Amino acid sequence: MTAIITATELAADLAGERPPVLLDVRWQLTMAKAAGAPAFDGRAEYTAGHLPGAVFVDLDRELASTPGDSGRHPLPDLEEFGAAMRRAGVSAGRPVVVYDGGQGWAAARAWWLLRWTGHPDARVLDGGLPAWQGTLSTEVPDPAEGDFEPAPAAAGLLDADGAAALARSGVLLDARAGERYRGEVEPIDRVGGHIPGAVSAPTNENVGPDGRFLPAADLRDRFKALGVSEEAPVGVYCGSGVSGAHEVLALAVADIEAALYVGSWSEWSSDPSRPVAVGPDPQ
């Protein structure tokens, strides 16, 4: 089962006998509050036009719990997450396709949560809404209640201690921009830098100019150059477990399993006792 789907493939599936559930997860990280500009409103974007039949999912409220010591986007309460997915019509026996405005981070967060909690057939629309060539709808659907019950996997999730250990025993990839990894700037969290031993691997280098993923072979070559191999476990973190999910998705496209440190740098850096490395080298 592939982790992504093209717009052409999605159009064919929607016209078939077993159309997927569509989830619209438009969201983006903004500095709007600091800059005094209006915050991005994914629901308003959804209301203005979405894939026919798609249900809006709020990343901050349904794919994460309240920000705090566990980071800016901690894991959601799984009962609440399951209820949100069932309201959206998600069932274990029906495919799910998730999309966002094109960046792919928010869709990947939903995909990762669905996969980690046991959904057998969740995919991300490669390139997001901009890749869709069909008509859009302003009609808000009222889907039948789904039956999905989250059942978290034993693997695939890292905490702070697990991330630190993996940086020593395997490969821990930092999906943030290079300047944040190096500690040159930190626009959001308490301090810049990275987890000692982590390797800089900005997630935007996994996609082309159109926002679609590079071919699987190219992704495998990229991750191999970063030290990823069949012999060592792989983990990913980012700022708050959103863009990191996109890197886990890129690894899945390359047929590489990876765990996600959901708390990520927003959790790690909030504790002054945790070590911080700066500069271009993992250390």
C-alpha cells in the first residue's frame, strides 16, 4: 500500500465503487500573532471551496492536544481523536485520503496519526489541493458515522529519552530548516539548535518545486546520503511534530520505516536541563 496518491488516481477512486473518505486538513504555521497580521483560518479556506465530499479536520483541536510541557502539538487524546475521525466518516474498512493546501505538513500529521493508530489504508494527496484539477464544492457534507477505533502501535512513536538514545544508536533526522538546526535563528521556541547527534534533513528538500514528492529512488538516495541504512533504526523530529510527520511520509514513500518524536524541539528545548547542540555538525 502506497502512502501517497496522485490527483488522477484520486479522481478515479472517487468515481469507483469504493470511494475514499476525504479529509481536508488545511493549516499552516504562521507568525501572525507576532506580526500583527490575521491568523491563517483553515476552516474559512475550506468553506470557500474544497474537494466534493471532504470533511474539514482542525489540526490544532483534533490532531493535537493543548500545548504545554509536551510541546506545541502534543498527541491528541485518543478517545477524542477517534470520535473526531468517526464524525468525519472514517471507518477501518474504507480508504482515507487526506489533503491540505499544498505544503503537505498538516495532511502528513493526519496520515501519521491514522497509520499509528491502526488505520490500514490512509494516504496523502501528493501536492495537496493545488494538484487537484477537478471542481471544488462549498457544500458541507454530513457523513454517516464511521466505526474507526484508534489502536496505537507499540512502535513508531518516540519520547524525549527515546529520541536522545536513537541519535546515538541509529539515525535521528531533524526536519526543520537548516538555520534553526544550526541555532542561527529560533522564531518560535525557547532556544535554537538541535538534539545532540541529530542530522539536519530539512523536509522541504523531499519535494520538488510543485510540492510533490521526489521519486522514491531519489528519496532513497537522499536518505542514504544522510546516513540512513537498513541496519540502523530511524527517527524524525521537527518543531512540534507536524513537519516531522511529513518527513516520516517521505521516508515511507522511499519504503523506509521511521518513528516520530511528536514533542519534538518544542518539548525538548522547553527543559533547560536537556543538552542543546549548535552548528552544522550533529555533535
